[in-house]
Amino acid sequence: MIKRLLPLFAFLALAVLLAGGVLRNSGKDNSAIPSPLIGKPAPAFSLPVLGDPSRRVGNADLLGQPYLLNVWGSWCPACRDEHPVITDLAASGAVRVIGYDYKDAPEDAQRWLQQFGNPYQLVITDEDGRAALDWGIYGAPESFLVDAQGVVRWKFVGPITPEVVRDQLMPELEKLK
Amino acid sequence: MKRLLFALALLLACAAAAAMEPIKFNDDAEEARFRALSAELRCVMCQNQSLADSNAQIAHDLRLQVLTLMREGKTDREIKDYLVARYSDFVLYSPPVRPSTWLLWFGPGVMLLGGAVVVVLVVRKRAGTAPAAPPADESQEW
């Protein structure tokens, strides 16, 4: 009897294993690459400011308070989905939001901000995407939380949702206090 | 829905075989080294393609960066370290052996070994229980 049921047991064990794998990974973005920068100082950069290209902003200029570096581009449809969430976050005053205009023409970026509103305290521009390589940026939107000392604390790949703000960003900000 | 849109955007970014200027190599040796190196690196955007195969914009940028580093006289090792420091082990098709990758490296071997043990056990059991009936006629094979 037991022997007859053996294949069934083997099948059940396999089913449990596979179901476990599926459950463990569902609702998670498996294409997001974990950033090796977490816990390390933000990469050195010096990039022009959108709307005022003669002015450059670097790491040292942003020290003193945590900031969220939000990578976006006027060419990026998911950034448009994310935009209201970023706007609410910036308005809440929970953290400074710095825009990182990635591989974009400044005119297009400015038009985009005029159309949808500008939630950013400051937008730095990386037209050729060279500085982005040092951040490990590979698309938009992406967001980095950098603390007052300039250490990268958290990274999120893809559009930030209110759930992500509540469940991930806010607890990270709490830890910085 | 947003997740879906995002995935779609990624897909489009991958599929967009945008008119990207081909790389000009100084000589054949450089081209051969570049091709070998970029085939060993994984595109961060389209993770089932190598850096050499991918049409994603970021893959193009990273290829140019790899070439720039090559021309600066960096070794293959140094170029890989440069990418790993920014994009993690994901960029390597052959990740280093460390506790977090043990399952990846040794998992298949362990499974094979487990299978072998099961086969041996089953064969032994059968050998013990099956009646050792010799074929009636030696010349008749089956």
C-alpha cells in the first residue's frame, strides 16, 4: 500500500517545493538588481543643474540632511505614473527630493516638469548617462535614499508606489533619526 | 497595472534596436578581446542577454564604458571589478564562489548525488527481492 502511494508522495513533495518557490517570489520584482552601494558613500559626482547649467552640484553640496535621489526622464512612461507619488512625498516634507534627469534633453525635461509640476527641490542633469554608471543606474525610474553623511541607505528600482513609501521608505527614514 | 506598464516599458527599451552607431575598433586583437569580454557580461536591463547581444540603451553605454576602460589599459579582471562594484554580481555570467552562491554552484552536483543514491538504493532493493530466474535458454536473448 505504502509502496503504491510513493509516487503520489513524491509528487506532493515536488508540488510543495514549487509552490513554496512561487509564493516566495510572487509580488517581488525579480529583475531589480540589488545595489552594491547600500551602506557605502554615494559615488562622487558633479552635475549641472536643470535650468541653470552653469551651476554644478556635487556630493558635498547635498550633505547635512537625508535626500531621495529620484532618477527620471521625460522619455520614461513609468516616471509619469510615479510622479504623483513623488509629488505627495515631497509635499509631505518627509525628505528632500532631488531629481536626477537621466539621458534627457534639458528642454524636454523642463517641458515635462511644466506640464506635470515640479516636485523637486533641485534637478541635476546627466545628459549622456556617464555619471549614472557610477550609481549603478540602468533605467528609470530608480530612487536612492542618501543619509545626511552622504551614505547610500536604500535603493528602489521601478516606480515608487504609496505602498513602497509606507512599507520601505518611511521605515528607512525612521532609522536615520 | 503599473507593474505591467513598467515591464512593458522595459521590454520596449530592450526591443528598441535604436540606430546606435557601431563601435570602431583600432585592430582585430582589440575587437576579439572586446567581444570575448562583453559576451561574459550580462546586460543589467535584459537579464537573459549578454552585454554583447543586448540592444538596450544601458547595454550600449556599458559597452562603450568597457571599451574606454580597455583603452585605458585596464585588465579584464579590473573591468569586471568596476562593473561589479556598481551593478553587483548580477553582471557576471560566472559569479564568484561564496556562501550566497553555494546553492548555485553546488546545488546541481548535490541533486545529482542525491539521484545517484536513490538509484543505488532502488537497484539494491530490486536485486534482493527479484527472483533470480535464469533464462531457460541461454541462446535466446529476450
